[in-house]
Amino acid sequence: MAPPDSEELRRGVLVRIRGLKKSPQLNGQLGRCDRLEASGRWSVILGDGSQKALKAENLFSFDEYIKVAHEGRVPTDVGPFMNDFLTNPKYDAVKQSSSKAKTLTAQELVQASYDKAQREGRRASPRLSQDDERSGRYSAMTVKKVDLQAGSMDLAIIAPSAPQEPGAPLPTILAISRGEQRHVAKLFRALRAEEHRWQLLVPMRTSHSPDFFEPAGVTMLEQFLQAVLDDHNRDITPFAPMSNVFHMVGMSHGSAALLSLASKAPDRTGSLNLITGFLPQFCEIEGLRNLKNIHFYVGDQDELGHREYLKGIKESLKEAGGHAHMHIVKGASHYDINEFIDLEDVWQRLEFAR
């Protein structure tokens, strides 16, 4: 029979491990509750994909944190509260292992947690293997350099070989990959935009570019949008964006960048589709309140807390008078969600928004 503490737990909830004595190296790690076993222990999926059977008393859930710290109300901006959940010693966070280690202030703990999230978010970003390239299942692309006032970026382009009508604009996807934002995500090439008569553009950072979700990076993206719209000779992209809008599709770090960009340029945003993601600093979510086609995708096994991040953004947008659709992808973790996304479903939403 499960102990009373298990009432705070449920399948899919984000948990932090605490109080283990035989395996102290696991304390402080994040995981997702998968199932309650007959022994009364919870099977927890860790960030590396392994599973551990743990007692409820050794699991501190995000649900319990919200109840204890915020009287059951989901905070408007989940980001800082997620850091509190991860690091605050009040909730049995991992203590410094060395007695000589520096005692961190509350702000330093928050920053350390944020830095860790950034590193973890960059860790995995699937690229195509040689077999994938030869399979015919992924779009071919061209890459060029684009110079802007704020700096230079690389641009990957996927588009039909010729327009049905010469000079006709095409519906255009602006996509940014996760991690270092320096490649074209496998999922973007799997969309086969050219077969749907769409154009897909993927800005990529160079070694000298800021992260696109940082203010300087968002400025660069704003300049890129304007450059494409002003490109009457089609020197940058083969087709003009239909209706002068971009349908934005991001993954994780790329989602954060496009969230900021869309909030600054809602009149240039045809739709916003975020596959995992978080609220970056200085993003004014109120700018999205009139945008009708906003969709968030996150796995029910996401181990980095992005389900909670996106839920918080959704609530924040609701308070601002807007609305977003949240789609929980069954069986998907943070690092393999591209394998579980229903591409036909994504295309239906894109076509609806064009």
C-alpha cells in the first residue's frame, strides 16, 4: 500500500530527488514520475533516460512546491519559481559537498540553476546522419550568409524549386533550432516544406552572434525580418513571405527566441508554434495577447521542467487577455520529442493559420 505522501505525486509530475542516503549522488536530480509500483515506490525517469524506483518521501514534486510556496496558485512567470524549486535549501536542495565551498546567496543559487538549465538545454540536438541524408525523407537545403546592422548570421533555406506563378509570394516558416541555434533541426527538415509549397527559413548563429533569445539576438532577428520584407530583388530569400507574415516554429532555446521576437513583432507573426521552451528575460508577453494561433508542444516525460515553463507562459498570456493551446505529447521527453510530434497535425495548424 502506498504511503500517504504519494498523494502529492502523479504520473508525469516533475520531481526533485531528496534525502537519499545510500545513493546521495542522486539527490537534487530532476525526474518524472512514471508509474506507482506494487511495492509502493514510484518509478522515476531521470534526465539520462534511466529509471529508479524511489519512495514517495524521497520525492519533492512541483505540485507540492506550488501548494507549499504559492498556496496552490500557478505563478504567472514560472521561471524564477522553477529555480526556487530546484535550489532553495528550505525544500531540501542539495547542500555543498565540501565544507570549504562558498556559501551562495539566494541570487547566486538562482543564477547557478539558470546556467545549469542552459547547459542541459544545449546538450542534445539531433542532426541528420549520412543514412538520413540519403533516405529522401528530409528536405535538401541551401545555406548563405546574411549581413545585418547588428551582425551576421547564417541562413538555411528550404523552398520549392520554382513558383507556380512567377513572383508569387509563399507562406513562410521562420524556424530556430534548440541548443546552440547553429544548425537546422532534424524536425524542420522532416516537415518537407517544399512539398507543401511553403518556404522555410532557419537563421543560425555564427561564432560571434549572441544567443537569439538574448536582447541583442532578438534585435538581430527583428532586423532579419525587415531585411526579408524589404528584399524586393530576392537576394536573401527566393520568395517573399505571403501576407508579409512569418509562421514561427521553435524548439527549446529557439522557442524562447521566437517568443521574444513575436512579442515585439506581433503584426509580422502569422502563428507561433513552440516545441518546448521557456520565457526569456525582458520578454513582454502582453504583446501576444491579440495573436490567435499560438500552440505549445511539450512531452509528458519532459525532464527539464519545460512543461511547467510553458504552462506558466500560457497562464501569463491568459492574464494579459490572450490565449494559447497546450499540446502534451505522449511518451516524449525533452530530448526525443521530435520523434513523437505528429507532423500532419502541425501542418494542419499551419495551413489553418496562413
